Amino acid sequence: GVSYASDKFVEEATAVNLAMLEHMMQQPYANRIIGSTLTSCRTAEWLWYGSGQYATDMSEVNQKKFRQWLTETYQTDAALQEAWNNSTVTLETATVPTFEERAGETYATFVDPETQRNTIDYLTYMQDLVADRLIDFAATITEAVDDRWVIGTYFGYMNNVYYYNAPTTLHLGVEKVLEDPN
């Protein structure tokens, strides 16, 4: 699978997209293209590999990006420790919650904010990261085509969350995506 946290992934995917766009814009049909569908990852719907059950990404690069997000969010070890109700965690030692930690104590989708704040933060971070990546890719395409195309995507599912574990579909960042002009 791919990690949305990987800057190398973003760099390489951007280069491939720009090469494809350049090729398309040089074709005789270029002036008849009105839009593009931006897709990524599992089922081309911006679903993180493993989403729907665990939303996994235990990679080192994701761990590092999660810690950066925590640092931006909490700024101090004391604030993180208070939020997580854990006096030993620090911004440098916080880890991606395990599968077991991410499971709801009563229902799979519902987690306890008193005892599972690390899971809530991780899922919020993942929502933000997916939305940010989608926005960045859309901005790249919009700029490359001089804002002449409509850019669409498969994102923002709200009605199907009964089938999937809602927070792990990673579509809860839809407001952020809809507010973006790209």
C-alpha cells in the first residue's frame, strides 16, 4: 500500500500527474477536455489502505507525520498528557494507536474520549492528512490546466458509513475539501 504521510509518494504522484497532463494538453483533443476525476488509493476513492476495518498505517513516515500533527495541535508535552490522560506520553514518544486501542469499547465506531483520546487524535489527523493531500493534488492540476477544468473526485461519503467504520473511511474531512476553491 501507499502512505499518504509519505512526501516521496506525493512528489512521485505529482510528477506522474503532471506528465500525464502535459501529454493530454498536447493532443488534438485537448481543447475538448472539460474536467478530470482525481482518484487515489484503495478503490480510487481516497480510502486509506486498510480503511473500513482498521485504517492502518503503522509506517515510520506516518508515525513521524502524526507526531508533527500532535506538536502543532498540543504544542507542549503537558497539554498532550492532559488530553490523553497519560502522564508519561510526550510529543516525541507518542505512537500511532494499535489496532486494539482503536477499537471502540462498546461499539466499533464509538470511542471513549476519556480513555481513547489518542485514537480520536489519530483518526482526526488521518482525516486532515487525506483532505490536505486531495486539496494539494487538486491545486496542482488546477494550476497545470490554467483553471480551465472542473476537478472532481470520489470523496465525502456520508450515507455509507453504516457499512464501514465511519471514522476510518477518512471522508469526514469533507468540509475542508468543499471549502477549497480547487
